[in-house]
Amino acid sequence: MNLVIMALPIFALLMVAEATWTSLRGQNAYALKDFGASMSQLGINIVVRLAIAGMLVGLHLWLYQFRMFDMPAGPWGWLLTFVTIDFTFYWYHRAQHRVRFLWCAHVVHHSSKHMNLGTALRQSPTGPFTKVLFFWPLPLLGFDPLVIASAGAIATIYGFWTHTEVINKLWAPLEWVFVTPSYHRAHHGSNPEYVDKNYGNFLIIWDRMFGTFEPEVAKVKYGLLTDINTYNPLRIAFAEWLKLIRDSLSVRSAAQLRQLWLCPPREQGATLPAAAGSRQ
């Protein structure tokens, strides 16, 4: 069974603890309708993941036959796989914010105006399909598909705890190397200084290296630049895709269509007859 799905009972206990703690402190980190919207996306996402899990593993196993290298076995091989997944995720996550059709999937995760552990589970039902576009080279490079699956699950589980306001900044050396709740709060911010920053999942060093790092200083305003104003599960999951399809029907050339699908959403509009959905 998928390790992430096995971890759901633990996630549930931690969400109860977070809700209780913040309520006792008068902070009220959770809003019922918003939390319900997050859980609706989690439910759809799980169904999609279970439906395509066999196909994704099969694809990786098939590609692994044609691997260019043989990665070391044992703990060092697992660690190398984990770091490589984290590096790949950085670029995948960065592309999700900078390529419109990828943003159509990722916008779901940023559509909440609350930062809590429930928001961590607000995952797009179309995200598993876009993720394949970035991770299929790993088995070709020689990373064992089964190790990819286990290391990827641990990486996903790590990302859960960074979605909270309960934990403040940590010891400075840890903050310099790892993604912490402070950095990920900034990532979810719609403040101008926080937009398109802190893409890392486990290591923040990728953001420091590639110019996308931003520390949490000003109070974070969570959510999208243009709020979706709905708790409808289907609208949350697919509204941005429908906007992209409608805009695609109005373009006049292949070049415009390519720009519409591949360029950053916030930079679209001037050369297109209809463009640009909501942005984080």
C-alpha cells in the first residue's frame, strides 16, 4: 500500500491536535467549509492515485530496462534517490508556478486562504498526471522504480508538517538547509515579495542556489491573487482547466496557443485575445 495513504491516520491525529491547540489559544486555524474543501480534493486525488498507480509503476519499470547507469544499492543508493527526487521536485514545482497548464493543476493547492495541516492535503486530482512529465527520466538514469516510490512517499510525508502556523522559526542551521514551516508559509503567500518563491520540499538549498529564496518577514496573506470564491469541489479542481480551454478556443495561431499553455499565467494577456486565469 502507498506509504502516504498509510500515513493518513497519523495526519488526521495531527490535524486534530493542531485544531485543538490553536482553538485553545484563540487562533482558530481551521474554517469548516475550507477544511471540507481541502478534504474533498484529497478524496478525489486518492481515487486518481489509486487508479493510475499501477500504470505509473509499470511505466517506470519499463523505462528501467533501458537505464543508462546502475545506481548503488543500500542506504547510500536510497539517499541519492531521495536527494535526486527533491532536486527534480524543485524544478517541477517551479514549473507549476511558471507554466500555465501546470498551474491549472497546482492552483488547487494554493486556493485556500488558511495555512494548516489540512491545506497540505488539498491536492489536485490532475497533479499526478503533470508530475509524470518531470519524473519519468529517473528510471532511465538508473534509479530503481521501487526505491523511487518509497523515497518519493517519504518526501511527500515530509512536506505535510511544513503547512502550519503552530511552529515558528527553527534553529538557524536547520533553517539554512531544510524547508521549514516558516519558509513554506512564505511560499503560500500572495504578498508580492512571496509570490513564486521557496519551491523546495525538503532542502531549501535549491532555492538559495537558483535565486528563488525568500525568508518569512512580513505577515503572510494566504491564498491566490484572485480568490476563487467557491467551496465547490469540482470548481476548485477544474475551474482553471476550463478557463484554459476557453482561452484556447479564442486564440488565432499556433504561436498564441503555445504561449497560452506554456508561458507564466501572470504574464499573459497583452498579446492574446483572452488569457490568464487566477494566479498565486
